[in-house]
Amino acid sequence: MPRHEPPAPDGAPVGSIDRARDEARRAWSRRAWLGEQVRDRGPQVAIGVGLALVVLGAAGFVGVLDAVQENDDLAELDRPVLEGLAGARSPVLTTVLTAITTVSGPLVLPVVALAAALAWGLWGRQWWQASLLAGSMIASTVVSLTIKNLVARPRPPVDSQAVAGVESTYSFPSGHTIATATLLLVIGYLAWIRRPSVRSLVLWVLAVVLGIVVVALSRLYLGYHFVTDVAASVTLALAVLGGVVVVDRRRAVRAARVTAAQVGDDDEPART
């Protein structure tokens, strides 16, 4: 004789309720698993973004360098911009931009970068972030000096410089611009990645772009660099930022794997 499931209080068979409950549990488990997958793949996506920045920065630099060597494309703006800004100088603006170029120079900016790295490490107890910042500044400086000596591009004419002869190194790329861009880009990334959000990303991008533009403008206005010099510096700084992102997120991926393995080892006795 066939057996009938006892009805539940609402008239539905108990087996049906159990099956529905099991389906709900499985659906919730799948949702949680998908959420974990998204979180776990976040660093991997960031690594891809970092690699893209490296490629984009390197390609941009090659394009600017080609323009300088062929004296075409972007390099066609070098002389007109240099002459136009030299003719538009005023005592007040010259004083302000000279102060900005001094702060972003080799005597002051390294001290600022060192202070930021130490503050990150000592007060924030985040020595990894401090080492990334310091390492990126060293890398950008080495890259800049190496390219300067390899390309050996002369500075703009002395009569176009605000203070003649104050710059004795080669012109391409701009050391002030690459150092400032690297500092701002890396600090912006390290600060944003702790609490990422669209709003904070937009604010950081605006602040970083403004800082880079002001320093680059000061170098152009004072007649110490061409447009292509500062453009090349920005592309190199983007490549350095990409390298920082890759190194940082690869570490995050490894840390996540170690944590997952430890959790699995802790859960193993419970299963047995």
C-alpha cells in the first residue's frame, strides 16, 4: 500500500518543504561561492591592470622618444610652447612656479618621499607599503638618469630659460616630472587600495593629475624642458605605477592562498 507523507501545517507535504529548504541552502551556498570567487579574483584583475599600465606606459614612452628623434608629431609642439610660455612670463607667476619647481626638485622631493615612507612604516605600521613607495622612487630615478645619459638631449636654449645655466643635466626626460608623478601615483594607489571606492578613485585621480600638471607646467614655463620631456616622464611614471600594482597584488594573491591553505588545514580534523 503506498505511503503518503504527512501534511505540514500549511497543507504542503513535509518532503516538499525539506526539498525546498535544501534548494534554498544550495542557492545560498552558490551565491556565497560566487562572492568568494569575485573577491579572490580581485587581485588577479588588478595584476592585469598593472601589466596594462606597464605596457601602456612603455608604448607611450617609445612613441614620445620616436617623435623626439624624428622631430615630428608631439615634438612639433616643443618650440612653439617653449616660446609662447617664455613670452607670457610675469614676475608673480615666475616666483610661484619657481617655488613649485624647487619643491619638486632633487633637494626637496626626496626628503618628502622619505618622510612619507617613514610615516607609513612607523605610524601606520605598514612597512610593505613604505617599501613600495621608496622602491618606486628609486626605480623612477634610476630609469630617468639612465635614459637622460643614453638619449643625451640638450636643454632648451639658454636665452629661453628663466635662470640661464641653472640646469646642467640632459633634458629628456624631466626628472622633476617623473619623480612627482611617481610619488603622487604610488601614494594615490596605496591609499586607495586600502578602501577602494569609485568616489575616492575619482578624487585621487583628480588630485594626482592636478599635481602632475602643475609641476610639468612649471618646468615648461621656466624654460627648462620641452613638452616631449615632461610627456615622456608621465609615461614612465605610469609604467612604474603598473610595476608597483603588479608586485603588490601578486603578494596579495600569495597571501590569500596561504590563508586558504591554513583554513583548510584547520578544518581537516573536524571533517575526520
